[in-house]
Amino acid sequence: MDLELWYTEQHTENVRFSIKIEKHIYSAQSEFQRIDVFEAREFGRFFTLDGCMMITEKDEFIYHDMIVHVPMATRPDKIKNVLVIGAGDGGSIRELTRYKTIENIDMVEIDEEVVKVCKKYFPNTACKLDDERVHIYYEDGLKFVRTKENEYDLIIVDSTDPFGPGEGLFTREFYGNCYKALNENGILVNQHESPYYNSYAKSMQRTHRRIKEFFPICMVYQAHIPTYPSGHWLFGFASKTVHAIDDFEPEKWEALGLKTKYYNTDIHKGAFYLPTYVKELLESDEEIED
Amino acid sequence: MDLELWYTEQHTENVRFSIKIEKHIYSAQSEFQRIDVFEAREFGRFFTLDGCMMITEKDEFIYHDMIVHVPMATRPDKIKNVLVIGAGDGGSIRELTRYKTIENIDMVEIDEEVVKVCKKYFPNTACKLDDERVHIYYEDGLKFVRTKENEYDLIIVDSTDPFGPGEGLFTREFYGNCYKALNENGILVNQHESPYYNSYAKSMQRTHRRIKEFFPICMVYQAHIPTYPSGHWLFGFASKTVHAIDDFEPEKWEALGLKTKYYNTDIHKGAFYLPTYVKELLESDEEIED
């Protein structure tokens, strides 16, 4: 009989998602986390950090399209200086470097091992880290932003979940520093967890509430990412002055002629139209354990 | 040690979705299919037909909101005579009966056992089957529509997947007969599978192409349904004359004062804004095995 290997992720205590794998091709413990790379027939290569799915070759385009093109298309000609926190797989950088108007990208990744592994095993994702506009800092993003003031047009928080090395990137202190690090029309985009399972919904609510303490414009948008828990994933869009729909001029982005597999200027708007139960969770003033 | 029971659904040959269950509370083989009912902590009660997830107490509202309120809200004052095919769990009927303007609902379910099981185990879903406007026919939907002409304002195909007892509801003959059974401004809505995994995407493409052979207006919309394969689920909206967005007047639906947990008049539009890769699959003229 053939050997069957399955990677199983525990999405909640009561839900499991399993992927049949061909091969477990890499495993190591970095200073910060466990890194594993797998090869699967359905998803191509994928990697996990501490046993949580990060990206798969099949669908990383969805996450990266939505975390990058939504803010970029809102102000395609005005965003020149970008800070990316996390993003060791290089997918967000790949999408950002497609914009010629961007002059500088600071990328702050806590774990150099993630970048090394992705350069080796995900050459189509970690393919633009050598772009001359990209400056990589192997540091804690929480500390990095403390020193910045009125500097960036866009901050993308492309982090892991709010536990382990990514925890600091969901704190009040961090969001306050992001506010300070952004210039007047700056935009903060972050991965915002999922509304569906209770445990994720609580951190979604907490995150949203904390960002709202600092930013007058605070929106949430969604995408279908089947390899993340529930497949219903959210992103936060926060800004001092820019509204992701009212200030959006689709023609400007269309004129750039970028080809994307998930993002388009219709979905730019549609993604912000949330199900009623998600809106209610976001607007709820029910107490959440802090 | 405690006994652990897991329900596992094979979403593709290489992907499994598993739910921890408290109890397997019912199992029977009807004339048409195997019916199982489970109790789970995360999802409440759920039932499967031939091992495929149908509805869970936790999220049946998503599917039923989207299959009913999208067409109803498009013409809330004009839809009086409705045909529902499948829908043995009663959820679509429950949502339809909230519209006072509807005068008649014919429900055609092939398997009386499904209705009996749902009345017993899902009293909050199968709760309006006794509404005096509802007429249930335990027949094959494919045969039922053959005899109908210029009769319905709305046909909802709330079916299982395109194999087993639901197979006939994905044929050219069936869509042609639906066209004939609808009146001039009639709308056909059907569950349209998923774009994400290749096997589902093929039946989505085939279904869309077949409906397009008959209906001049042929649209597709999406919802986040985490318990279905990939969680990215589609519905078809087809009509002779009515456009789901251009002819949609949100104020009319808002005026009804219906409370819904997923549907709202923003998501009505947003749901039709599909990711680029889904649009490309739907528009592709690549040959599909028939």
C-alpha cells in the first residue's frame, strides 16, 4: 500500500483542515518559530509557521492581491514611501514593486530564516526582495515603528496571528506608533483575522477596536482565502483622511494596466460590503477580554 | 480517555474537512440517498446527504439568505408565484414566507424522508413548511417543470451537487424547461458550486454555460460559506429581462424592514463583484468535457 501523508491544521478545537502531501521538504526551528515546507498536489508548495498555514502556491495571489492592491489602488499616484511589517515570504513586496511610482519600501521582518527559506523554496513569491527600492531590516516591527514619525504613505502589516512572534503587532502601542509613523494622508492596512469562528472573531473585534482608538477612518474588507480558517478572511484599512471607496478613482488604477488574478476595481468596492453579522461584530460595544 | 468522534468530509481527493462531533444522532438510507444527522459543539446540529454537508445550525443562514433574498430584493413587490426545487430542509421556504407579497410557493422535493428528518431535527429551519401558501410535491423536479409554462416569477434551485439525485437539475433540458416555466420577467436562481477546486470549477463552468444557452441575462454571485468545500460558494442569477444590479432598488427592500444576518443591500451588489480568476473561468470558451 502507498504511504499517505496528511498535513492537518487545527482551525479550532473542533475543526480540522487536512491536506494530502507528497513530501515534507523542510523543517527547522529558527530563533522565533518552527518553519516547515511541504509539497502537495492540490496546493503546490506551502509553508507553515508554528504549524499555521502561511501561503500556498495555489492561492497566495489572493492574500497578496488584497493586502497590496486595495490600498495602492486607492492612491496609486501618491504612495511613494512604504513600510511593510512581516511579509518574509516576499509576496507583498512582489506586488508593491509593480508600482513604478513607489520610491522606497522598508521591510521589517523579525525572522531572517523565513526569508532564506522562502527565497529557496518559493522563488515565484520571494522574487523581488532584491529590487533596489527594497530595504530589509531583520528587527521587531514593534520596535522599528517607535522611532518613525510622519514618514510613510502606507504601512502594511502582513503578520502572523496575534500569538507568538506576531503578538506585538496587535497591540495598542503598535497602532499608536503606526499612526505617528504615517504622514497626513497615510494608510494602514493589516491582516485582520476572520469573523466566523468565535476565537478569531474576538481578536478581530479587539484589533478593530484598538485601531479605531487612533484612526478616524477605520474600514474592514474581506476576501475568500480557502486555506485560512473558515476561508473568510478580513483586512483592516485605516487612515487619517483617505476613504477606500469615496476617494477611490478606478480609472487611475485601470490606467496602470496591471494584471491581477483576484483584485479588480469592482471587487475593490465589493470587498468592503460585509455581511450583516460581521458588521454587527465590528460595531458591537460588548466587552471583550483584553 | 474520552472517546473522540470526528466527521470528515473529503472536499477533494487531497483535501479533508473534519468536525468534532458530540453525537451521531440519526442515520438512514432513504429511497434516494443516505441521510445522517450529527450534533457538534462548533456548528450545532448538521446533516449530510450521501456524506456531503447540507446545512449546519451555525451557518445555514448564509446560504438561505443569499439564495432567497438576492432574487426577492431585486423585485420585492412583483414576485408572487415561486417554484422551489429541492430545499427539503425548509430554510429557503422559511425565508420566502417572510414576504407577504408572495401568494404561492410550489416546493418540489424528490425525497420525503429529508423533509421528515428536518422537521424533527431542525425545527428552526423546517419551520414554515405548513404555511398555507406552501404546496409540497414529492417528485422529481426535472419532471415537474416539464409541464409548466409561463407560470412562475421566480424559480429557486436549492439542490445537492451535480451527481446522485440532484444530477438532472444541472442538465440543459432542465434549464430549458425552467426558461419555459418562467414568465416574461422571471428569475432563475441556483446553487452554482465553487470556483476554487478544479473539480467544482468544471461543474460551475458547465452549469453557467448551459444556463447561458437559454437566458439573455446570466449573472453569478458569491458568498462565504465555511462548511462547503473551499468556503467560496457561488449562485447563478438568470433572467429574461431583469438585471440583479441595474434593476435593483435598495429602498424597496429596506422598506420591508426584514432583519437578516448575512444579506444586506450593500452585499447584494458586492456579491456580484467576482475575483478576476472567477470571471475568467466563467467567460472562458475552453472546451469542457460534457
